[in-house]
Amino acid sequence: MVKLSDYLDYLNTEIIQARKAADEYAVKIAKEYADHEYLKYFKVPRYTMQTIKMDIPLKITDIDADSKFNFKNEPQVFLKEVNDKIRAINLSKNLQISTLEDKDLRTKEFQTLFKTLENKDQKFTKNLGTDIKKIDFTSQIKSLNLNVFKPQGNENEVENNALINILQESIRDRYNLVSSKIKNIFIDPNTTGAEDKEKLFINLHVEMEEEGIRILTFKDRDGNEIEEITFE
């Protein structure tokens, strides 16, 4: 995993080194022409890369950014989403998690949770998913007092963890991105792995125009050494 800026710097360095090697070789050939009996009358061939265009697929592995989110408390939307997820996981995992009711969200435990989340609106965070995973849902799950199982019991650890994941996902869906300050983008140039199918990819189009510089050193009338940089 490397920063996108470091990767672009690497490409620039490699191209400059390639140009340097080409110029060094051109000088070598020029000397051979100069020493040759007949070639010294010919123009020394030299080829340059005026423009370099590259299309490079890259895999985004991480984005370092500070983002602001807004938590929208929509009890009915939240309730429907949680229950839809519960029914889906009960069917796919053969679990027995009871769906929630309106009164479950009106408990002190859930109301306190929603109020806490609303109070954290408009604050910068590096990773919303990580922040949500830090939420302790123990009191909320105990307050549900589900009929089919008691999620606080050790014997129902699978159902307990499944319900926590559902609550985390549903809460995350209640957030909207307000603004974001991107600091760094981390990428992986290797995009051939089988595990990369679900990753975010970008196609980096790089177009580099050749520009030369010449550094000249001379002395002024007072004997001071002056360095002059000329762009060509």
C-alpha cells in the first residue's frame, strides 16, 4: 500500500532516469561518431520522448480523510430496516431473532443512544464505521427482552452478535456525508488478485510533457559566482 502522491513521484523519477540514460547513450554515440573516419561528417541521431501518456488501473486501498456526517433520526425507517435485516438473516442463517416493535425504540436505552448520536453531528471523524463499531449495544439489547431468546445469555452468542451487526449497519445507514477533507489516498498498483473484485478501482490517466532546464554558472564583473536556471 503506497500513497498516490508517492506513486506519481515514482513514475516521474523513472521517466527522468530513462531520459537521462537516453541522453547519456546519445553522448556516447556522438563521441563514437566524432572519432570515426566517415561518421564524423554525419549528424548524430538522437530521439526524445516529447509526450508520455499512460493509463494505469489502480486499486484504492484506503483514504485518509476527515469527514463530517449528519445523523438523521428516523425511527420508522430505522425500525423497518432492522426488521428487514432480521428476517433476512433468520432465513439465511437459520436463526430465531425476534423483530422489533415501536415500543422497543421508545425505551430509555434506545432514546439515549439516538440522542448521543445526534449530539455528535457535524464533528470530524476519520472512519465512521470504526466509530460505530465502538458503540456498546449491551443495554439496548437487554432492554429488548426478546421472547425467542435472551441475547444477553452466553448460549445465544450467535444471535447476539448478529443483532449487534444489524444495529450497527442500520445506524450507519442513517448517516449522510456533509463534507470531507481528503489528506491522502493510498493505492495498490497490483489489481490482478482474485480478492480484488469488490475493491474500488480508478483508471489513472497520466500525460507528461517534456520540458528541459539548463543550469549555467558565470561570474559577474565583481567576481561573484552567479547560477542561472533557464527553462527550455
